[in-house]
Amino acid sequence: MELDKLLPKKDNKITRNRPSKKEYYKEEQEEIIKKINDIIGINESNNVIYLYDIETDKGIYDKILLLIDDIKKYFTCSKWGFFRQPDSTVFALIRILYKTMNYQIVAKPVLIDVNDKKVRTTKYVITKFNVISAK
């Protein structure tokens, strides 16, 4: 036996015959991100959200849960913590969706006034992060 036949080739790459969900459902994924932007109030003039607002607003939670079936259909999400851990928050889902779609999320702890009380929460700034792929 020849030793070259037993050893794997160095340039041996696994190729996919079908496109990934990221390639195949690109428009649908963008639509889901637009819907989430509308739900949490993100637009070109406002890219800041507070964790307190998301956790306390039951409407945001309900609207995002309505998108779960579409998210499972259009994203590769079997390993996401939101779906694997039953006690995950809805913000975990929002954060992983933005990261998957190449958004940059910067977190900063802040104090906000709610009904004349100081509440400690986290301020998130969400910006689109353009990735240049080298082919």
C-alpha cells in the first residue's frame, strides 16, 4: 500500500451541494430584523434600547414570540441558548439575531428614572456592522 492513499489530502475541503439558510433566506432574514426593529423601536435616528424596557413590556415579549416559527424556519438556530434553555429571556433571542445578521451591539450599564425611582439597567447601542468578505 502506498502511504499517500492512506493519508487525507491537505486541500480536501467539504463542499455543500445546497445553499445555507443564510444564503437561501437572506431577504426573509432581513424582513425579520426589520420587524424586530419596529417592535423594539430601532430606526435610523434611534439605535438605543434599554434592557429594562424590553423586560418589563409584555407587548414586546408577545410580539417577538409570534415570530418564533419564522425565526426557526429562516435561521440556523438549533444551538442558540434561547431555544436550548427554557429560562432564557427574550433579549437573548434579540441579541443573537442581531449578531447573526452582522450587527454590532455595545452594552453599557446605566441608571434611568422610572416613576421617580432610579433603576439600574443596561443600555444597548445597535449598529450595522458591514463585513467585507474576501473571495
